[in-house]
Amino acid sequence: AAFRWAQAVLLSRAHSGDGKPLALVPGIDLVNHAGGAAGAAVRFDGDSGCFELVAQRRHAAGEPLLIDYGLRASHKLLRLYGFLAPRDEEPTVSSGGEAGGGGSG
């Protein structure tokens, strides 16, 4: 039971990819997904060894910072992060098996 809990925490909260090491980053793990409407991004500074949450546009006072978790099918969002994206934001799969843009609903 403890292993499954730890695995779930790691899968749902860790950041990695695009030159970022796999890491649990307190605070940043609480930032929600907004897909293409994201106004912030998580980046890794290799020189300092720090993760940064960076606004990509101006935000109004009290407006949440939201990031893009990446293009993932609904079953993966549910399994990894515990939520489903709206149906029109779910990626489609081309005949070549690659994920594409949002579905038509």
C-alpha cells in the first residue's frame, strides 16, 4: 500500500522532460492545468539547479497561474493527474498513431 501511494504521488506531482530532471517540486506541484490557455510555464535552470514558475503574460491580481501539462489523452490525465479535460481539448490520433490537436467533440 505504501509503495502504491508513493508511486501515485510521484506520477501525479513530479516534473520532468525537456531537459528537466524528474523531481518533486513543492509549490509548483499545486499549479493547475489549462492546456493552450496556460499563462505560465515551468522551466529548469541547469546553472542553478532550480525549477522556476514563469509567467508568460501579464496576470490580473488574484488570477491563478496555470500551466500546460502537455497533450495527453483523457485516460492518461485521469490516471496521472486525477482529472479529465473537456472533450473538445482531448487529442485525436492520426492514422499514423501520433497525437494531434483537439477533437471535435
